Amino acid sequence: MRMHSRAVRLHHRLGTWGPLLGGFLALALVFCLGVTGYMYVEGWSFFDSLYQVVITLSTVGFQEVYPLSHDGRVVTMLLIVLGVGAFAYLVGSFTQVLVEGRLQQYLGRRRMQKIIDGLSDHVIICGYGRIGSIVAREILAENMPTVVVENSEEVIRLLDEQGIPHVFGDATADETLLAAGLARARTLVAALTQEAANVYVTLTARQLNPAIRIVARADALGHTQRLQRAGADQVLVPHLYGGVRMAQSVLRPTVTTFLELAGRGGGEVDLQMEELQVTETSDFVNQNLIEARIRPRFNLIIIAIKKASGEMIFNPLPQAILEAGDTMILVGRTEGLDGLKEVL
């Protein structure tokens, strides 16, 4: 019973590739038995026995290495029957792989993995359900490199059609996250349906890459602490956030509309809210806002400055000094933001 259960699990893991692997193993076993048979029955050397097996199974029609005895002919007949059977099984298994498209899927995943291996500073989204698909759509709209981790073959086919880089596998497994480029990623989004899986993904990602930023999904407000203890930098409750936005739409409709326009960017108003970091090589380092002249040059409004220490300065004064590592939160048109990005 235990052997049967192990065989079932092995068959499930190998899938369609199992018969193909079995065909190779069967053919290899026939080779080994044939070589051993000739060495034992005829007393030939290993090379002569191997040569006899090759010309027999390949049916090229060459003459035997040495005249065969009665037992040697029996070995040859068994070798032909078993070899032809194993080869036919191998051909059938390979044909099945081609018909079911497994080979094409394997080659496609190899190409996809090469693309992912070339990414860095990207975003990994674990789960492409109702929440994960929206997150991926918004991030991809900003042309930020993104990799989706999903274990549903139906979703994987959808991602293939959309041309979104993806990894097929369990997001809670170390090898799956590493295949998605966890060591080189900027941010990981744990958006799996089960909260326990998000906790495990967060814990694993934090151990494999302590510097990565992790945004996780929780089912309830009281569950956020466990995700934070696991290593999440930010925990969001989707239905709570949606309810708050709906309430704000009732209480402060104009403010909500403005925030939606600024957060989405583009559109008829062409208004966008953005955060830009002051790098060490920027011309703005150690300059105040008056000297930087961001407002007159780019027509942008600086709402706040997040210092490298984590301090947040809202509505900064004109005398506020910009330092390397500071993050400016700005509102303005897309062309002004693009111009400031080039300068930074």
C-alpha cells in the first residue's frame, strides 16, 4: 500500500513526462541486460558486447562480432524483442508529449525563465486572483518590470497570452521565489487567497532577501500583526480599504476624485502624483527648495518630503534643504514629472 502511494505521488509529479522518462529507462535497461548477457554467456569483452548490442538494436545488419552459440542466439532474440518494444514505447511516449503540447510548454517556460533571469529591481506578485491581477495591471501600466507567481495552469495560459513574465509553481516554495528573481527584486506583493500562505511567503521572502520591501494582503484588520511579525513592511486589508474609499466618496467626493485622478495619472486632466528620490549625484543635493526652483522650472507642487531617516515633512517651507536619499512627493503634469526625473 505504501509503495502504491509513493508510485501515485511520483506519477503526479512527473505528469506527462513520466512515460517518456520510463521509455528511456527501459531502453537503458535493455542495453545493460544485453551487454551483461553477452559478457556472461559468450565471454566477450565489454566493448565487443556493447558493439553487438548496438548493431542488434539499430538493425543495421552488420555481421556478428563472433559466431554466436545457442545461448548467445537466445540472448539476441530476447534483446531484439525487448529492444523493439522499449523503442516503440519510447516513440509513443514522445509522440504523446508532442501531441499534448508539453514540449512546447517546456521550451516556452525556458524562454520565459531567461527573460526573468535578466530582470532586476522588479516587482514579484504572488497570486493572480482578483487582487493580484489588479495590482499587476496597475504596476505594468507604469512600465515597471513585474513577475507573477501562480500555480494555476489556466491562469498561466492567460499570462502567456498577455505576455506577462511569470513563474509556474507554489509561491511558498523557496525555489519558486528564487526562480522569480527574489534576490534581485525591489518589492514582493503577497496577494494569495489564503492568508496563511501570505504569512509563509512573507516569512520566506524576508529570510531569503532581508532588503526587499514586502506588501502583504490580510483578510481582517486583526490579522495584520502576524504578517508584520513575519516581516511585511505594509499590510493591507482589501475590503476595508474599499469600504473606506466608498465612505470618502460620500463624505468628500471632490477630494476623492482628485486623489483618483492624481493616483491614476494621464487622462483628460493629465495630473499625476509621484514620488521621486534625490540621488547622491543630483544637482539638488544640499539645496533648499528656493535654490532648486522645482516649482517654476517644472510646474510641480511638492506636497511632502520624506527624509532618509524616515521623518515626513508635510508642506515643506521654501527653506527646506534637499539631501541625498530624500523622497519628494509631488503633484503635477506628466511632462513636468518626466523632466524632473531626467534631472534627478
